[in-house]
Amino acid sequence: ISIEDAVSQLGMGRFQYRIFVAAGLCFAADAMEVFLLSFLSTVLTVRWDLTDAQTAMMISSVFFGEIIGTLFFGKLGDGWGRRPTFLLAATFIAVFGLLFAFTVNYA
């Protein structure tokens, strides 16, 4: 039996919808961080009087964190399980997003 046939036979139930919503919210939070960064970097450059190098470092650190997180959590998910890894990754996104929200300067 193929994967498509198996999914067609099982259909969409409560569990699949819960996974769909949880994954969607996590992906949306991650995408919103990148989306807001494009606007905030311009504002913060002026407000915090950042140099071009500091602005580039701030933007690059977000993408560097995403690369490291993808590599780390992908391997962790293979060995530890998808659910606990997903919950840990969602927690990281929430905690570091909140920490960034309370940042008052570059230093």
C-alpha cells in the first residue's frame, strides 16, 4: 500500500487537525519573526544608532540561529521523537521571541 492510499483510507481526524494547527502556528511564528525583522531592522538601525555592520550582524544572527536550529532539531527529532522535539523547538521560539521583545538596546 502506498502512502497516499494509506492517508486516503485513514482520512483526517481530530489528531491530524491538532497536528495541522500546532505545526501551522509554529511555522507562522517562525515566519513572522523573519517578516518582522525586515521592518524592525530599519527602525532599530535609526533608533539604536546602529552601524551597517551591527545591523547586518543582528539580521544574520536570526538566520544563523535558524540554520543551527534546523540541523540540531532535525537530528534530535530522528533520535528522540518528533513530538518532544517539536514542543522543545516551539518553546525555544517562544522564549527567545519574548526575550527579543524586551531588548532595549544593541549592547
